[in-house]
Amino acid sequence: MLNTIHTLRKNQVESSTYIEPVVLSEPLALLDPVIWPGWKQANKNSDIVFEDEDFHDLELSGLDFSNVQFINCHFYHCNLRGTSFISADLTGSEFTHCDFSRAKLIATKLELTSFRKCLLNDVNFLTASFKKTMIVNTDLSCIDLQSIDLRGINLDGCDLRKQNLSGKDLSNASLQRVDLRGANLSKAIFNDADLSSALLAATILKNAQFRNANLSRVNLSSLDLSGVIFESANLKSCDLSGANLSDANLSKANITDVTLFNINSIGWDISGIRCEFAYWDQDSNDKTQYAPHEFERMYAECLTIDLKYDFRLTNTEIATLPILIEHLQACHWGVSLRLRSVKDVAGGALVQLVVDEAGSFAIEDLETSLKEEASRIQNAQLSLRADRKMQKELKEAVAGIKDRFWPRLLELAAEYEIDQIRNFSVLFIDLKDFTQWNDATIKEKLSLFRGLLKPILARWNASYPNMEGDSLRATFKNANAAVECAWMVRDVLMAAQFELRIGIDLGQVTIVHNEVTDNSDLEGNAVSMASRIESMAEPGQIFVSEKVKHYAEQQTSLFHFEPIKAQLKKGIGTRSAGDWIEVYNVKKRDPN
């Protein structure tokens, strides 16, 4: 430690003659409130430097330390109320339990300076230079931070309640355990910042940026996170219950161990998202595990492929679009595409295709591959314009289809009924020993049965649920959702002491109007087959058909399907009671 104060006058520095600096035997005596003002005035043209000094329990309030340098000094329990540090240099200095109330740190250099548990009420930091500054466990709620450069600052454990940080750049800042409750952080930038265990209740975060930020263990429940950018952020163990994540960007973020109860995810971007497991129930008791890329495939908004044509499409070329879609599906096994729109745009046309099922492909890889293959076909369509012979043959073929089928379509239009036919995965559940319950038990158990089922069905977006007595029938848009829903139903109901069997089939289902219930109802071979498959299962088993197994295997690796030969108890179609058919018993894989 250097117990000296150097006073180097400017004329000494400029002189060619070297003059020894003044060495004081007791430099701390200068900081006496009586001595300091006169001494500083007498040495006003000097560079005053305190270096590696320790100051304990000093009364320094109201003193003028303007332009003074305190380099790597340590202040403990000092009273600095109203003290002036205008244009001072506090590089590397530490202040612990010091009172800076109403102090002036205007244009002060605070590089590597730390404030620990200090009082900073009404401090004026105007144009102060913050670089790797650390302000720890300090109340900053009454400080105007809008004029301060907060990039890279360390504010761990600080109180920033109700601060207006709208639009502020806090990139690379350390904000661990910081209290931001009620703060306005709209459009603020927290890229590469560490906000682990921060308090953000009632915080305004709309359109804020958290690229590559650490928000682990942060409670974001019920917040409006619409438009917020969480790209590559660490959101492990966060609570997102009730949050509005519409149009939020979570691409490449890590959301393992998050709670997602009752979120709004319309328009969110989860491309490349990482999630090993998550909780969809309010109490975070029901863990759902996901294989790599599985969460993205299950919950991503439908991928839209834009195919831009540099020419306007003719009617014949539009007629070939279904062929283009079939070709793209054939080149990408398990992928399901549909045409969204065809419209003229400046300089050409735009064809939009929607990816309903991504199969086993990662979304980014699938988009690139589809566009590359579609580009090849687009070039072929353009070449077709120069081949007059083939163009003529194509027109004639399209006209032949119209002549052959259009009259029949007009006939069907006249006979058209309200019935609609769709492809669904149909799930059928039946309880065991229902008929053996007494009237009081039936009412109680059925109420519990339905109460347990409703939130599970809602989670997997089950459609057309129909509960009749001790049975349930519902449909799903894909096989994987049906299997996952069935597995959760099985676990929950068995835990509630119900014995049940489950069967699932996939196929065409007719949606009809039920004259008795006055609601939509389901008919079709898939409905009947799901019922037959369910009846062949033992209590606690989930049996599925070959179709369900095939499509579910493309979408998940959580389950394996054990082939079983079973006998039909009731005939269906060309198959009679007693016929042996192959079904598959669903079993969950060991995550290890």
C-alpha cells in the first residue's frame, strides 16, 4: 500500500528539472473536514492522487473531491452525503456501506468501481462513465437511470422496482437476483445479460430483447411477452403460466423444466427450441418428456413455404399444383402439405404451401429442402411454356378431366348433405366394473372421471369429445397427440383408482348432427375400429392400430409399439367376431 499523496504541479511536469513529490507521513489527516477545503484550494493546480488507501468510518459529507483521483481505494462505512466527485476518477475503488445521498458524481470515471450496500438516494450520475461498474445489493429505485450507460454493468441484487428502463441497452449486464417488479422494460435490450433469479412480477416487457440472455428460474407468469425476443436464451426452470407468448421469438431457446399452463402461443417462433421436459399443469406436478426436436414438431406454428414465381401462372399451371404438392410429399416421407393460396404479386405470382405434418424432419432442414425441390419444379414449369406440344397435351388432359368428372360433381352438389368427411385419430376409453357400482358411487366416480379428463383433453386439443356413461370418445388431428393424450389419461385415471382400457385407430370420420343431443357427432369405420381395439385390451393397456403406430413413430421416440395378435369380439366390415388381427400395445421407453 502507498501511504502517500503526490501533488505534481503542472509547472513541475512541464519543467525539465525533476522535483521530488511531496510525501506526507499522515495523508489521511488531510481528509479532515476542517483541513481539506483549505489544502485543496492551495493545491488547486495539482493532480491529487490517492492510491491503494483504506478509509474507515470517515465523516466526508459535503466535501469537494472534484478532479481528485481515488485509484483502487477502499471506503468502509463513510459518510459521503452531498459530497462532490465532479470529474473525479474512482477507477477500481470499492465503497461498502457508504452513504452517497445527494452526492454529485457528474462526469465521474467509475471504471471497475464497486458500490456494495450503499445509499445512493438522489445521486447525480449525469454523464458519469460506467464501464464494468458493480453496484451490488443497493436500492436504485429512486435513481434516474435513463442517462446512464448500463451496458456491461453489474447490478446483482439491486432494487430497481418501478424503474423506467424503456428502450435502455443493458447488453452483457449482470442482473442476478435484481428486483425489477413493476419496472417498464418495453423495448429494452438485455442481450447476453444474466437475469437469473430476477424478480419480474408486473413488469412491462413488450418487445424487449433477451438474445442469449440467462433467465433461469425467473417467474414470468401472467406477463405480456408478446413480441419479446428470447432467441437462444436460457429459460430453464422458468414459470410461464398464463403468459402471453403470441409472436414471441423463442428460436433456439432452452425451455427445459418450464411450466406452460394456460399460455397463449399464437404466432410464436420455436424453431430449433430445446426442451427435454416441461409441465403443462398449474401445479407443475405432471412432467412431460420430449425427444430432440419433438417439442418443436408438436407445438410450432404451421410452417408456410412461399414459392415465388417470376411469371404469372396460367390456369393449366395452376391445375398442376396438386401434382407439385404430391411430388414434394413423395420426396419427403411423412410430410403432409396443403395449398394455402395462389395470388398475383408484383412481377409474378406467389404460391403458399402449409406444412401440416413435418414427419421426422427438423423444421429448418425441411423448409430448405422443400424450397430447393420446389425451385427445380418451378424451372420445369417454366420450360414447359416453350414446349408447345406438351403444353397442348396438358391442356387437353385437364379438359378431359373436366369433361369426365364435372357433370358428376354437379349431380353430387344437388344431393349434397351437411355431412363432412375428415381424417382423424379416434381415441376410445372404457372403464371396467362400471355396472357393479351402486347409484351413489356411480354419480361420484363419473363426476371425478369427467373432471380428470377435461383438462387433459384440452391440453392436446381433442375435438368432438363425447362422454357417454363410463366411456369417452374423442378425435385428434395427428396420431402422436392421440397416443400422448392416451398415456396421460391412463396414468391419471389409474392413479385415481380407475381401471380402464384404451383403443386408438386412424381413418376417415364423418361429422354428423346428432338429433338427440343437438350437437356434432362422429360416425365412420375409424370410430367403430377404435371401439373394437379398446375391447381387446386388458385394464391398463393402450392398443392402437397399424396406421396409428406408423404415423406416431414418425413423430415421437417416447413410445415403442409391441405387436400383439388379438381376437375381434365383434365383427366389423369384412372381418367377423373371432378373427385374429394384429394390434400394438403402447409402452413408454425408459428415458435413460
